[in-house]
Amino acid sequence: MKISYKWLKDLIELNETPEEIGKLLTATGLEVEGIEEIESIKGGLKGVVIGQVLTCEKHPEADRLKTTTVDVGGENPLSIVCGAPNVAAGQKVIVATVGAVLYPLGSEEAITIKKSKIRGAVSEGMICAEDELGLGTSHAGILVLNTDLANGTPANEYFGIASDYLIEIGLTPNRADAASHFGVARDLKAVLNRAITLPSVDSFSVTDQSLPIEVVVQNQEACPRYTGLTISGLQVAESPAWLKQRLQTIGIRSINNIVDITNYVCHELGQPLHAFDAEKIQGKKVLVNTVAAGTPFVTLDGIERKISGSDLMICCEGENGAPEPMCIAGVFGGLTSGVSSETTSIFLESAYFSPVWVRKTAQRFSLKTDSSFRFERGTDPNMPLFALKRAALLITELAGGKVASEITDIYPAPVEDFEVQMKYRNIDRLIGKSLDKGLIKTILGSLDIRIENETETTFTAIVPPYRVDVQREADVIEEILRIYGFGQVELSEAMSSDFLSDFPVNDPEKLKLRISELLVANGFNEMINNSLTKPEYQAFLADSFAGAPVKILNYLSEDLSVMRQTLLFSGLEVVAYNSNRRQRDLKLFEFGKTYSQLNEKYVENERLSLFLTGNIQQESWFEKSRDVVFHDLAAFVNQVLTALRVKEVEKQDADKAIFKQGITLLLNKKPVVSFGLLNTTVAKKMDIKAQVFFADFDWDYLLRQYSSIIDYNEVPKFPEVRRDLSVVVNKKITFDELRQIAYRTERQLLRSVNVFDVYEGANLEGKKSYSISFILQDDQQTLTDKVIDKSMQRLITAFEKEFEAVIRK
């Protein structure tokens, strides 16, 4: 939410700087995320002054340039070279002095004025045109002023450049009461113990009743209060500079004086308003009710939407008395009933709509407006009448016209204050400090919370209805604490270490960051995908998932109606999106949660996925590119497992429904990662033609198995020895099977086994040759040839016995 510092100062006296106000607001729970100076002209024309041209002569080296001397109020006049055709001696002009920074209109780059030589003549500044100052688009010549202001007067004083500070507040959903300048001022009032001065509406009066419009609220559940009036004889025009500047500061584009005033009052008081063209209200009657489901309605953005039977609408009386929609109540206006340049009379609406009704409608249409933002969180039911008068006075002041009807105020069942039963001992207990009762009463009074039925130990807190988040005893205590100050509650000297939460031995976030950095260092990009997905994805591989998918009860779209059971399909959507945009060489990873329903229980599991497709690296002059292969992915999987200190794993074939060629690694008999080349059917399901390699880690289980304890071994004193064998076996025998037999056979000396070549050819029909290296080492002594030969013979015998291997030497 955006707040103007100057606007705040209109409501409450502030001597503090914007930065100091930011700290105060953050301390009370309105976290200030940033403070930025906003100027009506970018740069504020700093270093730009009024000057007077003393002399003007033709440049000796250039026909189109002139050399001038300009008095800018200093000891000596400035020498300035100027190319404008209209420059002449005696003129009052705008001069950008050396060091000034200008932001010309239409240019993304700023201009810094420097002392320079132009065709041999010294230039100590620049005489400016309108566009060079950012004031307009004209570049026909320099600006010539008609003023008696002294030379050297800052240009921002002449042009009335406004400067303000934008305070950006990260408003939490519970603080709907602070969604306005008035709301923020209320917190400052409580903290600083200063009064708020609201704009007066005492001058409001009704002198004419020539344009009455009847209002009928037929759904009072959705609209507990509705106020309105008409104004006739107004003129829709451009807003005055002060109003445009106020709105510009908080990021709102000026439209016209009527719409700008409704926006202004909304952000000033937190009460949304809407202006209808009175001439377009058929039957001079406003109906507040639902309409038939499927009714078409064109909103202000020109889009036709189908209204449901549970959307509250502001209607007029159409043909045959049927309701004709004009506005989606509390959300968005209609295209045909809004204010235009031809409008001369309006019906001004200020209402209190049910947060539940507005929230459902805004979600249904995916519309987030300033009005819906406030209504769906809960506005002040006592504010509509005051805001209506405030807006009406501004409109008659800035657009002319007069109030042309009595105020309609339909409020059959006023919203009551909240009554909260309080105990003083609970206040002390939850705050952790005993506060003086007088202080408690002062704080609550500053928050507009009255105290009734007080006894020595209890009282009743009467909370105004605009504080929709304060309805329990703990809520009231929180209000006391945030104004008193969290930092003023001292930590007990007797506090034990049990007070602090235990920190996990393994920080999951740090471990996740470490793996992320590892993958990024290998060229991967991280993706974050939606946990909601299409049910057809889950059904496509239903047999591959444990349990049933978790369905969303109030889903907004059929395509986002279930929680994902795997990271596979959301990742493939990213692969398809990039591939369709000619980004085909992809390395992607994602940490994300999956969800399932098992035997009436909901299971949430965090996983890590990797995706590889296209070329493994970019083509360069010293190395050709090549397609990703299975072992590229296997290498990355191994790096992740190594970083997590996973050593002993078993292997089995991966799910054939998902992988065309894949492996599942098991740790303690539990699958921890499955990886390989995806089936063509899976890729085609996502309209992907290229080969995609996928890895799926059970991140939760890996975290539980991870140990931060590092085992250290003494550096070996005796050298290692390498021996190689070429082993011919049946082509169905994998290297992993050979490796496992080798470790079981030579437990004492074998340190590592590696395959460095694989051969299959016509002369080895049905067989395969593995070239394998063995590293042998003894920690106690240097290996002799006799010991080495004996170990190698044991390995050869084991291969021959287990696999009918033929050893090629």
C-alpha cells in the first residue's frame, strides 16, 4: 500500500522525517518496505536557475551557434554556447548550471551538465528548452520567461515543482483499517499521542432536489448500508495540479476530476465510492440485488463477463421493470454507466458491502481493484456517509454543479461494536510485563477502544467495527503491546535456555541453498511452479503414484483443480514453454512439494527434480556441442548425492511407465532418487518432441538421512596401485553387478573400481567387453607384486564363476 507523507501531514501534525515515521509505523505492525522521494518533475530541477542573457553574439566558428553571457546571480556571468534560434540579449531564461542533472521527455537517459568547449568556445551551462527540462514536448527554442524574480532563483520555485515522499507499506490482510491515509494516521495518533484533523464536511447542504433517484436495497445481507446522492450541473474536466500530484505520488493515473475525486477520497478515508452518469440510470431508480445467472455484463475494461446468481450488482430499472446491471458491487463499474466527458450530472454511491460477498465475486472474476481490496477485507460501516459528503463537497468545488437530491442512507441494521471481555492478569501474562492500568486505558483510548464495566480485575473493551481483526481478548492485548512497544518488554534475567527454540542439527534451508548453488554452478536454472495442476496429468500416470490426488473444494479453474502428486508435469510445462520459444538447451531444477491422499490422510512430501534436454553445453570454437545423454544426468545426480554424503546405494530399474531408460537408487531399501530418459508417451503428452531426461529426489528422506558429521581419515603413507582388466560378459550384465562382486571379493585392499571403456561389436555377438580399472592399497605397508597378483586372481576367478566371464589380456 502506498502512502503520501505530505498527505499524512494534512491529517496529523508530523515533525518527524519520513524515515522516522517509517520506523514508527514498522514498530506498530505496519511494516514499511521502502521510502522514496517523488517529484512532479523528475530530478526536481536541482541546479537549474533563472538567468538573464546579458550578451548574445554569433559563434566565430559555427553559423548556427551563438555565444552568450548569462547572469545567474553569481559573482561573474556564465559563458554559454547556445544553438536555439530565439536566444537574444535581455531575455530571462532557464539555465542548467554545471553539475545539474536533467531528464528530458522521451529519453531514458539523464543529461549531466558539464563545463566544455564547443567549437573552441567555453560553455559553462545550458540555456534550456521545455523538453530538456521535462516540462513538455516543445523543442522549437529556449524557454523565455516573463518574470521579475531575481537571477539565480531556483527554477523549481518558479515552476512550483512539488516534492513528496512515498511510504510503501506491506499491509497484512488483517489490517484493513489501515488501508488509507486516515487509517495510517490513526496508528500514528496512538503512538505519538497527537490529534487527527479530518477535513470538515460542515458546509455540506442540500439546496436543490431537482434530480431525485430512488434506491432499493433488495439484498441487505450483501449490502448492509447504502448511501447516495445526485449532483447536477457539473463539468467533467482535467483535475487541478494538486489533486493530480497527490494521486501521482501514490501511483494512480489521473483520469478526470470526478473519477480522481472518488479515488482521492478512497485513499484518504478508506471508503471506496463510485460515480454513475445520472442520465444513464433508467427509470431514475437504483436496485441493489443479484441478477439471473449467466447475465452478460461489460465492465469498464471493455470485457464481457457472465454474472453468476451470487454476484451482487448495482442495477437500474430496465425494460418491463427488469433489473439492468450497471456495476459489480464493490468490484468494478460498467462500461455504459460510467462518467464520460459528456456527463453533466452524476449519482454518487458510498456503501458498505459484505466482505464475504465481495471476496467471492472478486475471486470468481479474478478482479483486484482498489475497491475490492478494501471491501473484501472489511471497511468501516460508519464511514460511508462522511465520505459521501466529503466527495460531494470536493466535486462541487472542483467540477461545479450542486447537490440535487437529499442523501439516501439505507442502514436498517447498524453494525454493532465488538464487545470483548478482558482480564488485567491476562494482559500482564501475555505481554510478559505488568503495565499500569492507567497506561492500558490511555493506549486503548488512543485506538478508539472504549472501556466499560470496569472492576478491579476485569473490564469490557468496546471495539469499533472498523477493527475487524480485534474480536478476542488476545487481539486487544496485541493492540496494547504494539502501541506500547515490543522493544520495551525486557527479557527476564531468570530466563533459561529452554525459552529458546531448539535449532535443528541440520538446517534444511542451508542444505537446500548448498544444493541449489551446486546445481547453478553446473549451469542449471531454478524454477518455481504452481502446486495446483490439471487432474488429467495425475490420471495419465495414476498407477505410478501412491494414493489419490488431493482435490480442491473451491477451485477457480478445472485446469487447477488438484494438487500435484509429482514435480514431473509442472516441470515439463516449463520445458515445453521454453522449447516453443526456441530455448531448447535446458538445465532446470525445482524444490517443491507434492501432495497425496492415503487412507483418508493427507501426505505432503518435498522433492527435488532435475530436467535436462537439448545440448549439454553451448557450441564453441574449441569444443563441439553434443546432445544430452543418460550419463550426463547420472553425473549430476551423483554430485547431489555426494554433497549429501550418500555413499552406499542399491540400484533397480525405474518405473517403466515414466522412464524409457532409467534407474532408481535405494538407500536403506527406500527409493531416494529415480532418473533417466522419459518415455516418449510422457513427452508427447506435453507436446514435447525432444528427448527429456528427468531426475526425481525424495528430498524429505534425504534430509532425514543427512549427517553433518564428517569422517576424516589419515592421509595414506603407502602408495596405491592400479591394475586393468578387460572382462567379456553377457551383454545383459551391468557394470554395477561387476563392481559389487569386486568389492565383495576383495574387501581388504580394493579402494575403487571404474569402467573406462565399453565395447560391443560383430565379433562379440550377444556379449560386451568392459575395460575396468582397479585401485589397490594397503594402509600398513607397500604392496608387493605377489600380493597384487593374488588379489587380481581372486577377482578374475570371481568374475569367471559368477558371470562366465572371459578375461582378455
